[in-house]
Amino acid sequence: MQVHTKKRPTEAVRFTGPADKVQELRRFAAAIGLKEVGDAVPWRAAFPEAETNLPGSVLKGARIKEGLTQVELKERTGISQHHISEMETGKRPIGKESARRLAEALNVDYRIFL
């Protein structure tokens, strides 16, 4: 039997403020074992699947951002887990009514799915 798991998010944080306070924050972060990442990767290079399936990628990202599994999203929307999976992988288009239900459950504007 498969167990549903949630992926642990990796967070990147940016701060603004007085230069001396930012330096102090950098020293503290290094002291507790955090690394500063200087080189950025364009999002299209990091997520090549988004080129062919942007609505599905947005759906998956919004779902993960809310900390939901596909089954939990199914319970909130009434859309079957199988259909949610197909929408995320680009095998099924996201219709307007489904977009509205998903958007309400994920606290986003429905137009991002269209």
C-alpha cells in the first residue's frame, strides 16, 4: 500500500534593511549552519515542464504551497484525485468551473489556472 507523503519545502529568504544589520544576520545564519546562495537559476530552467504545462505546474505549486496532498485537495473541491493528478501532469485541461473550485480551496485567483 502506498503512503501519501508531503514534500518538505526548501525556503529561500531575502532581507532588506541597514547594511550592518544584514551583515549581522549573515553572520548569525552562517553560525547556525545556513548557506548563502549567490547564483540564481531562471525559473524556466529549473522547471522545464512548465513550458508545456504551465497551468498544471501552477496547480501543483499552489497545492504544495498550501501544504495539501492531492487527496486533501479532492476533499476540499469534490474533484477526484485522479483528475487532479491528470491536471497537474497536463493530461487533462483545467476547465473554468474546476479552476474556480481549485482557486477557492487554494486561496488564489482562478485565472492562474486558465
